[in-house]
Amino acid sequence: MVGMVPTVVFDDGRGQLAPLTDLRPVFDVRTGAMTTLERHRLSLGSRAAALYVPEAVAGLAAENHDVPINRIPIQSGEVLVINGRCPIPPEQIRKPRPGVVYLDPVEGAVVGGLLNLVDAIRVLVGETPARPTETLEGPVLMSRPWHFRSVRDQALRFDLELIRNSREPAPTPAGVLIIGNPADVLLDPDATVYPGVTIDVESGPVWIGGEAVIRPGAVIVGPAAIGPRSTVLEHAAIRSGTAVGPQCKVGGEVAGVVFQGYANKAHEGFLGDSWVGEWSNLGAGTTNSNLLNTYSEVVAKATCDGPRERTGETFLGAMIGDHVRTAIGTRIMTGAVVHTGAMWAASAAIHGCVGRFAWVTDEGSRSYRLGKFLDVARTVMARRDVEPSDAYLARLTALHKESTTES
């Protein structure tokens, strides 16, 4: 059984996945109700014995996971290795044939395999062992920030079934209107759902995590997930495909959005088919477009100096990194990528790509000063009783140095 074999999840550092991966390994990106690593653990019935990550995020990984980082704590035997860019483990990874290396059909990169220790180490250092290979069907690995949208619906439904099968839901309180089968409301016992809330599960389940609060008048349409200690505010419309991570505040109209966690979208305004990083705050009235007027495929840029690429998506909003701020009334165009630490207070709409630590006003664009940025980050994080660690501050500083000309 896979669950009895040591598992190592690795981040091969390939692709262009920023801003999603600026402040975390790729397997810690929320791709549905869960992060990829959480999904692997539950679906495989196995806790990772070790994690392999790029050196730039090794300190962050060590703080967030109590397993060895970049070393395997075993001496012999078989090891199941899984690429952290694989958000949903395919059947071949859940039931692998020993000694077979499974490859992604687009990149040819290793997705995983049940291998002996020597071959496992070769994979972890970026090699493909001289072993039988099998190319999987369809794209398996994420390589661009908009791939969150490609996997969102399948990942969310996959997660909700895992949640359903792993816990006993609490009964829904009186005064809550349920449309559909009440058994599809997956309510943690210590969540609070006020009278006057509507939960529509006709098209899929709704999970409401521990200590989450759903305020009166809110409407949640499944499939959807509201993570632990998050708050859905009065009269919010949370539409299907939405996954809210821990300790977020969400209001207005939200459709198909993945919140990594610790973010605020507390006011009116539409946000659709988007990914929002931690510690970001969208000002009142911030609204995005998730569909072109021509109804055609969205084209986007993963990096500001990179090419425009076809995304394969018709409905695609914005990819918003960690520590991003938008002013009141901000408009965000279809397929925009807003990188870590950007602050937008211009009357013009956000479009294309906004670089890391860009400070944009009607007077122009300059770099967000590192000292000021870190002061604001500390203040924002303290509001949720979080103190940034030395490793976290070092990573922000390194990103700033890479991305600006500030001395």
C-alpha cells in the first residue's frame, strides 16, 4: 500500500509560477479547499517523510513543516516521490507500479513514482533515472500562475469529497435556508452560521471550517469551501468554485476565487476566477473582469518581461500575489498578474502584469521602499497575531533585492 511507503514531495522549481510561489513551496499553494500537500496526504493516506524545495524557500518550508527538508531520513527501501506541481495525484501515482517513472506529457518532467532510494534521490536532484517510464495522459503539472484555474474545479470537488469522508459534519443551525440536500452542508462543529444565511448545495457541497463565521444575509453556492477562522460578511454572495483559506474576510460578490489565506476582500465589488495571496487587501469597490468582451481565450503574461501566452481559459480573472494592496474603486482587467508586494492607487485600471513591489499612483510607478514595506507588513500581520519570522523577512528582502533597484 502507498500509505505504508515513505513519501517525499518535491518542488522542482520549474515553470513560472510566481507570484503563487514567491513565499512558499509549490506544494503549499492552495489549489482548492486544500493546499496540494494537504490533498496528497489525505488522498494517499500518507504523511510526507521529507520535503525537497529550492533553497530560496527552504527556510520557510522548515518553519511550516515538521519533517526533514532537503534530506531523506531513511537508508534503504522504496520511496514514493511526488512532484509538488502535481495538484491532483493521478491514479498511477495513487497506485504506482514499482520502478516506473511517470512523466508529464507536456514538459516530460517527472511527476513521480515508487522507486528505490538511489533512483528517488536522482529524481530529487533533478535527474530522470534510467528506469521504465510512462507518460501520463493530459497535462498534470502546473507551470504558470493561471493553471490554478485549470485545476480549480476538479481540485475543489476532490477536496470536498475528502473532507466529507474524513469527518462527521455538525447539523445546520435553525434559521439557515438550505437549497438541496442538507447532507451536502459539511459544517464543522465550532463554525458559526447565523440565521438568514442561504446555502445552496444543488450543484455541489459546501464546507465551512472550524471557527469560521457566516454572517446574516450571506449566500454561499456550492461547490465551495470556507476555511477555518474565516468570516463571510453580511450579504456577501459566494458563488460556486470559491475556496477561502484560513483567516480571511470576504464580502461582496465572489465567484470562483481561491484565497490562499489571511487576505481581505471585505467590501462590495466583484471578484471572479482569481487567485489571491496572503496578507493582501482589496480596497472597497475593487472589481475585476473575468471574461473578454469577445468571449475569446484569455492571453496573459506570467512575468512582466515575458511573452504573452495563451492560457487555455475563457473565464480568467487576476492572479494577485501576497502583500498586494488596491485602492478604493480599483479595476482589474482580464488575466492580470499582480506580483508580490505591489500597491496600486492609480485611477487607471490594472492590466497585463504588475511587477513585484511596484508602487503605482496617478503620478507614475516607482519601487515600494523596503523599510516602509516591511513596516506595513508587520502591522498587517500583527492584526491577526502573526509575527513574521527571520526567514520570512529574509525572503521578502531577497525578493525586493531581485526585483528593484533600491540599494
